[in-house]
Amino acid sequence: MKRQINSATPGPAAAGPQRARILGTALSLMSAQGFAGTSMRTIATACDLNVATLYHYFPSKADILRAVVKERYHPDRFTGTPEVDAALPPRERLVQLMTRLWQAGLAERQLLRLLLSEGMRGDELSRGVAGGLTIAVDASIARWLAELFPELPSGRARIARLLRALLETALVDYLAMSRPGVRERLCEEVADLGALLFPDPQGARG
């Protein structure tokens, strides 16, 4: 029997977990069924809520999508630096950095798959969200390059955009096309880029 919850304002203790449950459920449904194919009623039913309660938390599906992105990609999440071994030569450091970013991307595969599919359908909200993420990721990678690669005197913003583009292409190949060996090819491409950025053979092994 479905548990009915009234639409009264939830208490502070309940609001956080309930909100997180709604966002997680909505993301799973939208990733599987698409943004347009997922109704507020479907989300409410999956969360064992009545629709009025769901609308109390989020006035629309667009608000749910924005909340998912804000929660998972809040600027605070970009302040930390990925764990990279500073003792490695710069080429290997670069590959290790991209491996960390690859793993982070796969951890958010539901959201990335949703934004990719809806963006290709022309959904303006999804495109706008994806554009905002691109800007945030570019800025973060540029900052990480400055912190982790003092050997790079300049051009970090351009290199960051190139690395992000390589990562995006790899994630699309993996998530949308299920091509084998994607991670290995990404590492090879980044290693090739590292050879151009750090040409001194003494700066790399092998």
C-alpha cells in the first residue's frame, strides 16, 4: 500500500533525506526514460509520495534537473585537486590526472547520459546545463594544471579545453556507443599530448 504523505512543510530532519531521495530517483528515471518521458507523477510514485508533496519540494521537472546538477556539480566540488603522484614525470602525471577525471565522469554516468541524450534532442535546458558544466570543468582543469604541472609556463586554459574535449569524446564513445577500449585510447591520446607538452626525454620514462 502506497504511503501517503501530506503536503505540509517537512521538518528540517526530514527535508534533507527526502529531497536527496527525490533527486536520486528522478535522475535514475530521467536517465532511463528521458526528460520528456518522465512525468512528475512518475517521480512521485517511484518515491512513494503524492504529487502535491513532490510539487512542494520542486515546482517543476526543470527545477528537479537543475537541483540534481547543482547538488552533484556545485562549485565547491571543484575546489579539491585530484590525487596525482607528484613524483611521477610530467607525462605520466598527465595520464594519471585524466584517469582520475575519467573515473569521476563514469561515476556520474546517469547524469551525463541524460544531458547527452536530451541535448541531442534539442532540449534547451539540458544544453544550458551542459554548457555551464563545460565552463566549470575547463576552469577546474586549468587550475589543476597550474597546481600539478609547474613545468607548464603558459597556455593552461587552451590545454584544459583540449583535455576536456578528449575526455568528453571518450565518455560519449563509452556511454552512447559502448565502444571497447575507450579508456586505453584516451590514455594513449593524452600520452601523445604529453609528449608534445613535455618534449624533454628526461622528463618521461621509457
